[in-house]
Amino acid sequence: MPGSGGFFVPTYLRDSKYMERLERAHRAKVIAQKETTVVNTNGHSASLSKNSSSVSLHKLAPSHRGMTYDIIEHQPAVVYDGPTPLPSKWLELDKYGGLEIVGDGLEVRYTGPLRTHDHEAAAARADHPMPSQCGIYYYEVTIISKGKDGMIGIGFSGPKVSLEKLPGWEHDSWAYHGDDGMTFCCQMTGKKYGPTFTNQDVIGCGVNFLTGSAFFTKNGVFQGNAFRDIKDIQLYPSVGAKRPGAQLRVNFGQSPFIFDIDGMVACEKARIMTAINSVNTTQLHPPLSEDALIKELVAQFLRHAGYVDTAKAFATEITSESNALNKGSDGHLEQFGIQEDLDAVNRQQIRAAILDGDIDKALKRTNAYYPDVLRDNPRIHFRLRCRKFVEMMRESTELLSESSEKRSKPLNGHAEEVFGQAMELDDPVANGEDWDRMDTEEMDNSRKYEEILNETLRYAQELKYEYKDDPSKEVKNTLESIFAMFAYEDPRKSPTAAVIQNSGRIPVAEELNSAILVSLGKSSAAALERLCQQTEVLISDISEHGGPGALINVNHDFLKL
């Protein structure tokens, strides 16, 4: 379905690793595009505080919060750094003159002269090539009007193929033609394939990069494989026409398809999953069986992450299960016994504090239990301090939001009780106690908000001063990113929303936990984490050019994330 900025997710690619990467890149691009330069309306430089001796932070502007604060004048360059985008429309600059692209870029109409020579026609290509990383690619074309003789070609071609002929008639070009039902593979001599086209027919074109083959459908019916041994080059969806009146509309996945491409992809994926599940794993870590190895990996992960209580419960459950199945003699199960681990308890407390947003508590306990860790890892210390600033902004934002909601909400939540017949406006109780209570609460919230905001501003000033001479680009960019939240009344609904989300606490907690483990002479990552990371790398490697890994998403298919 289409999303913001024309972004859409074809149903057959939903939950795929390719689509996951594409959505992540799209979100980053949207955030970068939304960030605008904030102009200082006063035209003066100033500091975060009213003290002229304070450290200046760029420019200051009047705040929607009734104060002046630092504004980062930052216009980032929007650089796309993601996988190959999906085709989304016909490209105006990549068509022959006889074709007119209509409306939203999804329709083409032949408006040129009648082509009398066999080799003459007009074709168009999509704005992006079909991404091999998705494993199987598919699109459909509706024949709005076939024109005279139905001389229409639907298929795909390389980026340098001439657009003066129908697709399929040139080198690096493949297509299914509507006037004779033939397929053409890089030449003008066709091969009998399927039925001809008529008005309102829906013709589908798909490429299976896993097998190097291509197929077509008509009105939802699979017509069989048309081509094999497709070349490993960039291939663009392409259509062409030869007679006046021909008009076509394409669906690249913005709308549901007629053909059950989801089912085809599911069958292909099931075949790959069957092959994966049939692999013999008995020799992965002898003498442990597959079941015992998995349990050992889970138990080690829980200990490593500091989940003491969960690790103990898991060990107890495994032991009980083993005894019930008369497998108590399996010596490897004893490895699941968890001894009291003070370090694990300490790490668990530090992690919990970060995940709760209490950065001060995490810093205090880290310095108490592991005094060298933050000193030896200044970048982690910096990220923790930046996270503290984010949490302070969150607190002030939530307080401001609560106050706004209370001001806009009728007393007791019932408008009819305040202004209706159930309560008279001259009632001294209704117009005295309730209003006084609201005024008192609002004043208290206002004072609390001002206190938190002032504290946040002072802390921002401290951060800026402390790291003003740091040459690191990461430091500069991070400070600009978090200070940009000052520009918005509700950062949660701004381009900086990703910064303030709870999910941002997790990487900080993981990074600090890893640093503590290293300081204790232990591995920074659990064996299960390394196994998942290595699997991701391997899957990515074998899916880059349409290999079997293209249909596998480790997080979704195995970890259920």
C-alpha cells in the first residue's frame, strides 16, 4: 500500500529482509528531508542562559515554551544509502517520443504516428531496476486500450536498450507480445507462448532471480515460464506499443495484484526453509545434540546479559524436563546450573536503570561497581550523558502535554455536567472548588515544567561546553541532533522523534553492558548473539544477487522479532 512520500510495500515483499532494509532507509531519508534550517528571528547570538558570560550555543530564538534556547542551524545533505529502490513509475526521461506518460506516472499512451515498418515502435522503462535482492520481482499491466491490432509488448530490458522498438526485439530485452501471444528473447523472432491481449486484460510479468527465469500471467492465471538463464544485469520493467490508441496502466505493488504472487513466493520460501531444516546439525558442536546446544546457547545468553532470575528459572525448567524424560544422566545439562553471580546482578541493575530512563542511577552504579569502565570508554560515557539529556527532554515534553490536555478537557471529563442542565453555572461549589483546584494544579505543573526545562537547558549548556573542543564528528552530529529537539513543542511528533523513542535506550544499555563484560575479562557478546550476527552476514551475502537467502529474514523467520 502507498505510504508517505509515495512509499509502498508490495504484499509479497512484506516481512522480507529487503523490504525491512528499504523501509529503514526510507525513514532515514524522510527524517533528513524534514529537518529544516531554523532562522533566528532576532538575528542575534546568545547563550542558553541569560548570563552573558555563559557559553554560546549557535543562535537563539524565541521559544514556543516562552524562553530562549539554542537552535542548531543544520541542513543535512539527503544521501540515500539503502538497497535498490522498487520501481514506482514510468520515467519521463527514459521513453521514446511516441509515448506519453499520463497523470501519476503509472499510465502510458501511444500518441505517435502509425508505425508501418516492422522494427518501428515506442517503449518506456521504469524509474528503477527490478531489485534482485528481493528474490522474486513481479508487476502487472492493465490493457486500458489495446489500440489497433493489439501490438503491445510487456517485459523488461537493460538500461541501454533502444526504446524505438518493442521490448523483446533488442539485445538484453525480453517481452510477451499481445498481438500474437509470442515471447521475444533479445531478437525479433518470437516463440509461441500464450493467448493474445485484449482490452481490460491484466498481464503480469515476474522474474525469479533465484532460478534465473521469467514468467507471465494473464488475468491472474500463470502462463508458465517464458525465459530461462536470464542475464545477471540490471533489468527494468518495460512496455511498448506500435499503434495509435494503445493505453496501459501499471501496478508496481501500490495496489493488490490479480495474480496470487504472495502464494508463489510463499511456496518458493517453503522450499528453501525445508532445505534449511533438513540440514544435519549433529556435528556442529559435538558431543552436544542440537537440542542440548540450543539450550546451552540460551542459558549462556541469559547469564551474559545479566538476566539472573530468568537464567535460574530456565536452568530449573531444563533440569526438571530432563529428569521427567529420564535424561538426567546427560552431563551437559549440569552446565545450566547458575551460581550466584554478583557481577550479573550489578549489570542487571545498571541495564534496568537505563531501560527505565534513569540515566543518573545507571551512571552512579557503574561508577560504584566498575569505576574504570566509563573512564576507559569515553564514547560510551558521552552517549549515556546524551541519553540523559534526551530523557530530560522527554520528561518536560510529557509534562507540557499533560498540562495542555487538562486545559482542553472539561471538568471531570463531562462537558454536560459543567455547562449543561445537570450543573448550574452559578453553583458556588461547581464554580469555586473545581476551578480553584484546576488553577492550583495548573500553577504547580507550570512551575514544575519551568524547573525541569531550566535544568535541561543548564545540562545542555554543560554538555556543549564540555565537548566544545572534541574533534569527533560523532560528537558534533549527536549534539546537533539532540539539541534540535528544543525547536519543537513536541519532539515526539517532529523529525527528531526517533531520538526520543524508548527504543533508543536499548543500544546504550547493550553497549555499556558489553564494556563492563570486557573489563571483567569476558566476551563483549554472547555466543548466541555472535551466531545470529554471523548468520545475518551469510544470508546477506547469498541474497545480494538474488540467491536463496533473498527470501529469508532471520529476525522474522527464526527469531520472531
